[in-house]
Amino acid sequence: MHERDPAKRIPKSLGTDAKLFGSYTMTDIGVALFPGVLVVLCFQVLLPTSMTIGGYRLETLTLPLAGVMILVGSIFVYLTPAYTTSADWVTAMVTFHQRSDELGHDEAKQHTQVERVYPNRGAIERTDGAFLGLVQVAPPTMALATDEEWGQKAEAFQNFLNTSVEFPIQVYSTTRAFPAEEYLAQYESRLDDPDVEANPQLEALIENYVEWYEPELAERQMTIRDHYVVVPVTPGEVQFEQESLVQKLAGLPVLGVFVRAYFAPRVEERRDALFEELDDRLRRIRTGLREIDGCNAHRVDTAEATRVVGEFWAGESQEYGDMDQVLRTRAMVGEVRQ
């Protein structure tokens, strides 16, 4: 019997472009020829046929210049990444350069999902109403650890997940540049100390170390890795008491809509409940991680959490200045608030 399972059908529209030359399709040929065609059209339509440069008519330069541009287009097609087509690559680059690299608050919210920051309560509010906070983790040094020690740490982390985490979390790891200037400033400040000035050998040693370390650090491209646990709390998790009759009725398909609308707490009460639940979850995460031997964890304040989120979306380090002051004068994405 003929197989009719739609889940096993293979679409005929995937990868069916005709290959004219090796792996290159008609679209690739068109992209390669387009610069040359554009040159010919410009010479034939825009420039007068009698125009000369240095005694040579422009018509004589049409074919050589078109050939050069076709060569450029062919190189572009050849360098197109394997995961896309040459036409899509052109579209992506043109779109990228046309778009603004700065977004207003409303446009940025569509990407970041950040609605508001609460500096005094240590929370960031998402556009869906959820509150979240961050716990920074300082893991134990495992560079010289044995297989047995690795197994112990893995088992301890497993016990932490099974006992302390009863809600969804996210683990975020990132890197930041090593603060070379701050590190070397400690040594440079020693040059003004009386004991160093009285010891020429020690002074020369410090100067040589600073002079050597800065280019050495730049060559190594040293970075610091930071680890965070992102803890969210959604309004639905604090709207009603757990395992209560109202909560069960709120989960019904049709009746639940009216139950949630009638029994829903006030906005202020729900917000306070979100703050309290977030504080409790962050405390449990911090305590559970500290129970792992050699591991330390602390809650990230709102200013630092906002910086981490902002750099995540920016893809690079950002200079905000005094973050506490910035949070009170403008949105995280940079729009000034009057």
C-alpha cells in the first residue's frame, strides 16, 4: 500500500534550483553578472556616447570595466558562506547597513523584552510581567582536579538542582576583558611610595614589569569568565495560593478566564508578591550553590544586572558611567526620559 503519512513527505521545493555550473545555480550566475550589467547600462543610458577622457571615448572602456565588475561579482559568489545563498547574503548585508544601530525604547523592548528596572528592589521586569534577578556564581578551581573530584562536584550540583530548584532557571556564562589598567594601576601607584623611591632596584623592577605586562596581556587576549543564574517569577505563579481551590478553577479552559478576572489581586499586591517570591528564590539559589564545596555565590544588584543584560543584547562591553544614576534618568536602552 502506498505510504500517505504527511510527516514523511519530502517537500519538492527544497534544494531544487537548477545547477548550471558545479554547485552554482541560476541565481548565483545572476548575482555574478549583475555588476557588469549595471556598468553597461550606466554607460549606455546615463553617459553621453561622445564623452571622452584623456582622448579616449568612454565606449571603449565599457567592456573592460564590465569584465572587471563581473569578476568582482564572481568572487563575491565564490566567497558566499555555505549556509546561505549569494542573493540572500546581498540582501542581508544591504539590510544590515541600512538599519540604524540604535533603537528607541519601544523598538528595543520588542527584542530585549525588558519593560522596567526596579533599583530599590533588585528586580528587572519583562514585558510579559515576569520579574527576574541574577545570582553570580564563583565556581571552585578545577584546573588540577582529579576525576574523583570532578565526580563529587557534579554530584553536588545534581543534588542542588534536585533539592533547591523547583522553578525554571537559566544559566548564563559570558566573558569580559581583563581590567589591565586597574591591575597595573596598583603597581604604578607604588612608584610614588617613599620606600620604592628610596630603592632604585625595586623601582626599576616595577617599571619593567608594567612595561612588559601590558603588551603581554594584549597578546594573550586574556579575559575573565563570569557565570550567572537567571531566576524568573511570573505573575501566574503568585496570583493564587498554591494548590488552592481558586487556583484549580483558574486552570479550567473557559471558567478559568472569569475566575482569574474576578479573584485576581490588585496590581500593587501582585507586585509585592512577585518581589517576595523573587527574593525567596534568589536566596534559595544562593544558599544551595554555597553548599557546594569551594563554590561561592551572591545576588547581583540591579545596576550590575542591568549592565549584564544590556551587554548581552549589545554583544559588547558598554560604558554607562554611574549605573545607579543612569537608571534614574533614562531607560536601559539609552533613551532619555524627561
